[in-house]
Amino acid sequence: MNFLSIRAVWFFSCLATVGLLLLSIWLQMQRGIIPCPLCTLQRMAFAGLALVFLSGVFCAGRIFHFFIGLFSTLIAAAGLFFALRQVWLQYYASGMHENCGVSLQYLVKVLPWDQVVTKVLAGSSECSQVLWQFMHLSLAEWSLCFFVLFVLVSVTQMFRSCKASSRY
């Protein structure tokens, strides 16, 4: 028994990602929590998910919904990877506080792509700091939870689109 249509799930997923982006912007503007490069990549993944989820609301047809599920799974998996890396840095990279990192925008301007990827994934002192918690979970841990949720939703939606009838 399906409680929500495929489009409704895409709609609520889009609302959730937009809400998460608004929360991160609020934390930056009101609380002064500046995002590290890994946080910026996670924000980009949430923004990409919001756009893909929004396209799922307006597209009709099994094939379109299958590919929307596929794209959202790939984007959510990339965000999951970035969040996992940041959580790992927060727990196991306690000796990283020797130098300050620079923003992702600066790295992209001055370095070739391969060096940008290497530096971002290596992490910086900002990536290993826990500046805000809610219910004893850091921002990176909350991002991790939501990316897992979005991977599950996207995979489920892919399978639902394969079995769905022509009505949406």
C-alpha cells in the first residue's frame, strides 16, 4: 500500500533539503559558523538534491522518475561520502589543528582540480572542529544522517518507478 505518490515523496524530499540549506545559512549568518570546504561540498550536494527532487515533482513518466532516482542517489552518495569524511576527521584527526585552511572558492581559483580534491579530502583544522551540536550530534553527523535518508528515499523511489503504473 502506497501512502504517498512518487511526486509527493519528491516534493517532501525537496522541502527537507531546502530546509536543511536554510538552517545552514541561518547558522552561518546568525551564529557565525563559517563552513569549511567539506561543509561547502555537503551544501552543494544538498542544493543539487533539492534541484533533482524538484524536477521529480514536475516530471511525469516511469523513465523520468527512474533517472531522477538514479541522479539523486548518486548526489546523495557523494554528499554521504563528504559527510563521512568530515565525521571521521572530527573523531580521529585531533592533531590537525596546526594550520588554518582556506575556503573552497580560493582553492578552486589557485590550484588545479586534482590538488583541490586532495586538499579538501585531506581536511583542515576547520573540518575537524565541532562548532555546533543538536541532540549530541554535530552538523556533519546530522548531514550524514540526512544523506543516508536521501539515499534510501532515492533508491526506494527508483524501484517504485519501475513498478509504478502510469498514474502519478
